[in-house]
Amino acid sequence: MQSAMTRFPWFAPLLALYPLLYIAVVNPGQTEPTSVAIVAVVAIAAAFALLVILRSALSTWNRAGIGVAWSSLLFYAYGPVNGWWLESVLARIEQEAAKPDWMASNPQMLQSTLWLLLLLLGFVALRRLHDTAVNRVTGAANLTSFLLMGLLLVQLAVHAAGGQAAERPAPGTKASIQAQAPAATPDIYYIILDGYARADTLAKYYHYDNAPFLDGLRARGFQVSEASHSNYYWTFLSLASSLNFDYMQPMLGAALDPAGTDRNSAYKLLRHNRAADFLRARGYRFVQLQSTWGGTGTNPFADEFIPCNSGLFESEYLRAIADASWLRALNARASMDVANCHLHNLDTLAGQAQKPGPKFVFAHFVPPHHPYLFDREGHVLRRANLSDQFEFQKRLWEEREPYRDQLIYMNGRITAVVDRLIAESARPPIIILQSDHGPNLRTGLRLPEQRRIRMSNFAAFHLPDAPAGLMPDDATPVNQFRRIFNHYFTAGLPLLPERYYASSYLRPYEFVEVDTNGVELAPAAR
């Protein structure tokens, strides 16, 4: 006689649902509740539909349940195995400059064929499995799935409790900042060129003289900070700090865990930022262009969010599912083309001057950071999508020539964008051109030098009618909006001490304070 645990394969829909909910729970700042709900309903419906179909083919509900579980296992294992395939096979082919054969050039078709074969072999094996074994597997699988879902609910409760602190307004938001409104309200453009190297880094490590670009900016009225440094090592920390004109440590407060990796609170600060709130209180609209990086790829807090031409996997949550599952095989056809997104954003940004203002426009471009999509003339070298754009990335920072070529191309495009913004704006605009950090060069370099290169960022400012010294040569992002808002809006914001924090990718919140040469400061000097 069957027990309650072996009577029906409840694990079939639960195991199909669990990975989808897990992705949502551990990435709460990157998921939209509507997307999660829709995907969950589709997953449950698909699991029950497959259960009914397999019931007729495999003769019992429990066998059918194991068949659904086997299908789910292959579905979710596809992404990790495909990632290994691309990294270990295609990356080696690229590095050796070998001519790829059919197997290497068609990894999705090859693996999908193999997966279909494994799926059918699993169903054949199930038909031969003894009923006693089937019932035992069903009981164990039911118990395991219930425990997994219970743990997931606990995680959800913990994240929900932690997220309440992130919802509170940070000190200095529009509720607490009071300032006199200016007589004229220039549009403000904050343009991030990810990983763009400072001029001295380009000269020493890339053997490239960036003077023509920088002199062109100066001729257009820009101040170029020759000794600028970023305050943080990683994009999400650097941008969250600059957009909130504060350091991450006091903003995160009790939520700061040196051993943690959860980016939810930092992403929330990046998207719902103090700069936008400050300007919104003075009649500005906050306009953000969609980027190809997760933290700036969406923003529900923007007054206007301008997407790229996109595909099926436009949602960051759906992209995560696609990257981790058999849907990865569809990415080349169903996801956004990254090169086209950058080209679209360059055109969109240039046209913003003709839109009604006042407005605060935020645009984050991944280039010149890899993937290296463009040569110096702008020819597209590679068609990447959102899920595979950072494949083969471990050593790409060391590829100096493609980085330099992509930077040269971006120089020309950004110059053209700046010319249109200045020429077509009703009044001279404020334009901040900046990199969130420098390149991540490591090979043959001591740790302090690695840090110095990484934190030597590019910065240039178009500040109409501002004194030449408004933005010091060694300015850092944490104080730039304080200086700008103090000058143009008489905000009275005190300047913060200039500090620099390095951290590892795996432990981004374990901050090490360093000086401008990348040397760790002694405790007494911090």
C-alpha cells in the first residue's frame, strides 16, 4: 500500500518551479514581480501538461513524475554545460587563432541534439524501472522538494526583512535636501564609458596618445581631470556612490556585510538615487537609457526609461533564466544584439537635446570595456547577445589592441554626440563624461599597480559659466555632484574626504582602503 509521500509525484511541478523562484529570491533587486509570477504560472502549467502526456507513455503517474523531473534536470543543466563548452572549447580556439570546425561553430545545435537523445534515453530507462524503485524515488523526491521549497520561503522572508532598510530614504534625498531653484535649468547628461582608461594609463600600457580626443573636448569647453580616481573598484559600487554623492559604507549601514555578495541594496541605491531625486524636486525629469549591463539594464524609478531594440529576453530575470537553461539555445535569435544596442543608444543620446527639458539623462555604455564589438572604424566584429556578451572574459582585459581600437571608435562617436548636445540644446548643457573605473590589468603587475590602474578613471566635464577650478584635477566621483549642485543650485552640500576602496569580485563589500598609488593604508591613516 502506498503512503501519502508515494501516492502522487508532487515533486514534478515543484522541481520545475524551484530554480525559477530561487533565481528571483537571491536576486530580488534584479527581478520584476510580474515577470516572476508569469514565469511561475507557465512553469507549473508546463510541468502538469508534461505530466499528463508522460502518464500515457510511461503507464503510471509516478513514472511520469520522474520523467518530468528528468526533463527539468536537462532543461536547467543546459546552461552551465553550454557555458563550459563555450569557455573550454571556443575560448581555446579563439586564443589559438585556429579555424573553428563544425562542432565548435555550432555549439547550440550540437548540444541540443545530445540533450534530446539523453531525454529519450531517460524515458526508455523509466519504462524498465521496477515499481518499487519508482515509489521509493517518488517518496524521496517529494520530501526533498518540500524541504527545498521551505528553505526558499525562509530565504524569501530574510530578503524581505533586509529589503525594508533599503526602502528607507537615504540621508540627503529629496525629502531632506532643500536648496534654491536656479533661474535657468540646463539639461544634465551623465555619460558613463565603462572601463575607459585615464590618459597616463593609455600611454604607458596601451602605447596610445589620447591627446587628440582630450584636446577636442577642451576645445568644446570641457575641463579634463588628468588625475581623477574612482572611489570604488566595481561598476555597481562606483555608480551607486557617484549617483548618491556618498560612500557606500554609510548608505548601506547595517546591511553592509563584508562577506556578502548580494547586490540588491546597491542596485536599489543606483536606480533610486539621490541625484535624480534632487533634480526631480527642482522640476527635472530623470531619463535613463537601457544599457547591456544588469545594474543599468532596467530602472523602474526613472521617469522615462528608453529601451534598446530588444528580443524575447528583454527582462533581466528572463535573461538569467535563459542563460541558465535550455532557452540559452535561442538567445542568438531571441535576445538583444549588444552591438546594435550600443549603436541605438548613441543615436538616442545625441537626439535628447531636442526633447523637452529640463532633464537629467543617464547613459551607461559598456564599451570600451569588453566584449570587443567594434574596430576603430566602427565595423562590428562580433554579434553578441545579452547572455553571452561576457563569454571568454577572464583574460580580455589583457588584449590591448582590441581595447584600444574600441576606445578609438567610441572617442569619435562620443565627440559627435557631444557636438549635437551642445549645438541643439536650448541652453548650454552640463555634460559629465566619466568612466566608473579603469581597466583591470593584472599580468606581470604587482597588486598596488593593479589597483592604481583600475582606480585611475577618465573624467571630463562641460560646465557652462563655471569657474575653471570648480572640478579639481584630482576630483573623484563621490564629490562631483556635490560641486555641481552647490554651484548651479546653491545646495550647500559639504564636500567629503577623498577616499578609495578596493575589493575583490567575490567579496565586493570587503573594502580595503588604499591611496592613489593602490597601496593599502595603515589603520591609523584611514
